[in-house]
Amino acid sequence: MSNKIASLCILLLILLSSTLEIGFADSIASGVGADSYPKCSDVNRDGVVNISDIFILAKAWNCRPGDPEWDAAYDLNYDGVVNIIDMVKVMKDFRMKWQYYYFDEAEDMNSWEALEGTWKILEGCLEGVSTTEGLIYTTDMTLKDCTLTARGKILADSPTAEMAFCIRFVNSGSSYWAGLGCWGHRVSISRTLGSVFEELAFDGSSTDVDREVWYKISVRVSDGTIMLFVDDALELTVNDSALAGGMIGIRTWNSHVAIDYMAVSDYVAVSDYVAVSDYVAVSDYVEMPELSLRVKGYAESWNFGACSAVTIAETFGASTSWWVPPENDYSQKMNQVHALNPNYKALVYRNVMSIYDYWTDEWNMAYSKGWLLKGADGSYVREPQWPENYMVDITNPEYQQWVAATIKSWLEQYPFFDGVMADNSLKYSAQEFDACGNARPINPRTGTYFTDLEISDGCAGVLNAILDAIGPSKLVLANGVWNGEAFFGSNGYRTAISKVPSLSGLGSEGIFFQSYMGRWYDEAKWLKSVDMIVWMQDNFLKGHAQRTFNAWVPVDSSLPPGTTKEQLMMWGFCSMLLGVKCSDSSILAQNTIAFGEEIEGDASLLMLLRKLQNVDLVEPLGNYYKVSSTSIYARDFERGKVLVNPTGASYTVPLDGSYTTFDGSTVSGSLKIDGHTGVILFR
């Protein structure tokens, strides 16, 4: 046997240096009905074609059925013998990577997420049933290029003979799919982009697709080329580059299918792709450099779980995770996000004003250290809306160092985090700090109520301790500036900010309406928040390219009566455009707007956000102004106009020409602006 292996290795070296070419229609050999597992050049199925596969074939060289070394898996071309044809196949695919999906046990579904239809493991197959669209996708890989091969059949009771496979799947509104029976055709390659469905190529009639017949379907995507193979025969080829990356999945329409296996080969994962800048191809990606005025998206993400890596990277400039290590580890997903969008920032959440009673180790330590605050009656002070949150003495230097060290340990353990969102870390006065609890807290080190200076120094002490602990490579976003009225009402915020010169960002959670209480501000209070945006650019952001200002307009909080989420998003976005400047491109990139965590799982809200972030009005022609005899505030731009109504009354305003509305209608002469709405008009 050793002589045989030695001789074969010499032969392999000759072949590797030769120009021998043997054609294969696909990376998986033919013989669809022969067995239920794919025959492939990764003969030992360890995920990569390497020297181990070569030596396995070498040991089985010239073997046939009945021989001791025979294994049907080594006969890649189904000719009944392990020979040079099989070996060249392995050599041709050398270093090719593979990922397999078998559907034998319920656990095989752990990396899959069903969006539409009913999907379950049954008799060694993944069965899918749908009356309209059926859709399921994997969550473990984000790919640029790949070859997806599957063995499947359309069952006898299926109303339609349709079975397709998704590539570069971003979400239900953005992906490619290819397969059998789609659009009434035998074979088809299709695309949905922004929830607009389009067939790109097709051939034949769906009446030619058989039920209860196993088909081998392969979809190959490389750069902008997509190819569909059926039983190893090339059926269709199209060129389209609207979507550059995503996941894989299965799609049906009013059909009943069974999938025996899926295999992905020759793939380029997002994390492996070197030219990351070329990988951003979705037309509604936020960071479109030609836009003169833009506001980034900022999401409050619940464990980064509601969106795929591609959706997060394409939609948001930053996210805050409420997840606290080590409950779940989203390192793989967030590394993919960073690869797709190097400018994306992932921040871990920490409420520095309180400790939660369900974190028993932390709570017990805070109790033993005397950090938990008490009221005059000796009872512990809690946050009224979240009674599990016990307020702590932020003025205590020992606590400041401890919370800074805790955050540092999180960032070291999970380096995909770019920093921390330090919630409740800015209070403009003792009165504001006291109002956060269900009772007025006593300073345990003085025995009296806190003073404004103690609170200001305490906030600065916590933030500076965090900055010192995590270093300049990580970000610290301080949340606590409530709105413009509070900001301009005293010097407290500005004094606290001045004490933290290395601060990375500021957040305003109640900027345009009384979030979490469902109340609108009056006109004067709203206008002060618009003016605060201007102040931030002229003072906090100016000259500090790494700083950001983050405005929260949470649509997942209590909304004012009769208000829709879409209305609030548009109104908040337009309100911000009244104050955002365009003269400094670095300042543009520093303004972000957040609409709350719920937007992640809502396709319509995500679509609206993307449309808003692609609004291109170019340079403003001046500052905002109030339209005469109304409470409408307007701002003119080179390519349009923004109008905001901060009151509950409706007003009709004159127009100086013909405009196109956000939904594509044409208006001229005058326009009615309903209460608490924002309007974008394009020239």
C-alpha cells in the first residue's frame, strides 16, 4: 500500500503542474438519486478540501464495489471505480471550503429562521408548506460568493410545482432566488429589492416540473453573475449586482416541498472578503457618499437578534445592545457587521445610575459597600418605572472605579464592542437626579441631600473613570441630556460636559416629544430642542471628528394618542433636518437619529428609515424660519424644502413652485400640513 501511495503522490504532483482540465458542471458530482448525501470533493466532510481527502482517495485507489477499501462516497462521478477522474476532481477543488446542512434531527434547525410558512424535520428531510410565500433562511453564514447545491422534491399534494433557493438573502424584501416553477416557468432566476419583485431570467413552463421527483438544484453566484443548474445542466445565467451579499435560504409559493440536504461550497464569507468597500452594493445603504446632507441611523438593538448582519450593516450607523455578557455571544454576527460596514459602532449598554436586583452578585456587593441609596425613611430608592433598578451613589469614587473596571472587562472579553452607552450618566442638577427615584435620596457620606455640584462632579467622575479604564480606542456615549428646554434651562449640562473633555458622544432621549409618557411638547419646548441640535454642532461636535450627537425618537415607547410610528419617524427626522448643518462634512457624519429597538423587526419601518437616510436635498439655503401666520417651521435646500408642524392644529402654507412629495406626488400652489407632521418636498 505504501508503494501505491508513493506512486500516486508522484502522479498527483505531475497533474498539479500540468494543464490537464476535466470539466464538471458543479462541485457536487452527478447521480441525484443515488444516495441522500451529496458526493463532493471534501470526501471526509471536514469542511475543506485538503491533503486528507487526497490520501483517502489514494488508499481507495482503483477500488470497486466489494473491495475492502471501497466507499461509494469516494466515487465522485458514479462510474463504479475510484480512479484518476475522482482524484482530479479533488485536486481541482483543493482548498475549497464546504458547509453542509443535513435535516435528520430537530437540532439541525438551530441555525435556521423561518419567516413564512410551516417548516419542520420529517423523515430525514426539511419539509416546507405554505399557502402563499414560504421562506426560511440560515443565520450562521453571511456570504458574498458561493455555490449552493440542494437535493429536493415537490410533493404530490403541492398546489403549485414551485421550489427555489435564496442567495444573498438580506431580508424578505431583498434577495435573489432561483429554482423550479417560479412565475409559471420551468426554471427562473428572480430578485426582490426594496420589496419590489422581479423575474430576471426564465425558460419553459412550470407544467414541465414533475412532482415526487428528486431534483438537484445548484445556484452559483460570483461577483455579479448568477447561474442556475438543474441536475448538473446549466439552465440560466444572469448578470446583476444590486445585492452584493447575504445569507442563503429556501423559498416556496403555495407549495409543499421536501429538502434532503443543502451544501454550500466555494464560498467567500463576508469576514473573509478583503475588498470590503466593494462589498457594499445594496442601493439603499446609509453611507452613500454623494449625499450632501444625511443623518445616520442608530438602533437600540435587543441582543442584535432581530436583524441579520447584512441588515444591521446596511441600515444602521451604530447600535446599543441591552445584552450583557455572557448571556449570549453575538461575536460572529457583529464581526460580520463590522466587515460589511467598517464605520459601524456597536456599544454595550450600562446604566451607571442603578444596579439591578437580578444581578445578585453586583447587588450584594453594592449592598455591602453601602453604595445603594436610601431615602429619609431608610428605604432603598428605586427607579419608579423599573423597580428592580436600585439607585447608587454615583459620587462615590470607589463605585466609579468599580463600574469602570466592569465595563472594561466586558469590552476586553468581547472586543467587537466599540465602546459603551453609559445611560443616566449626565444629570444637570440634584433635582433631576432626585426625580429619577421613587424618593429623594440621601448622600450616604454626608447624611444630607445631594447638591448640584455633587451630582455634576459625580457624573463627570463616572465618565472620566470609564474613559481612563477603557482607553482612547473605545467610545463612551453619555446619555442623559433630556431635551433642549432642560439643556438651556441651566448651565448644569454644559458644566458637566466641560468636565469630561474626552467624551465621545451625547444622547438626548426626549428630544422632540415626551417619550415613554406619550405626550407632545408645546411649540416653544420643541423649538429649543431644534436649537440644541445647532448648539451641539457649533460647540460639542465642532473640532472633534470622533464625537457624535444621538437624538432618540423612540417609536417603541408610548406614542401620543392617534399618532402612527411612521408619522413620528418622519416628524422627528424632519425636525432634525431643521437644525443639521451641511457646511462641515465631518459634522454631518456625527449626527445620528434613533427610532427605538422595535424598528429592527419591522420591515416597513426599516424601509422607511432607509428611504429617509437616502434623502438628498444637498446644501441648505439658510437657517430654518417660521412661515408667516402659521406655526409651521421650514427650511429651504438646493433640491427641496422641509416643513414641520410642532402643534396639533393644521395649516395651509403657500409653495413657491412645483414640488414632488416623499411618496412621489406632485404639488404646487399650496399644501396643507396636518398637526405634528413633517414633510419633505423635492424640486
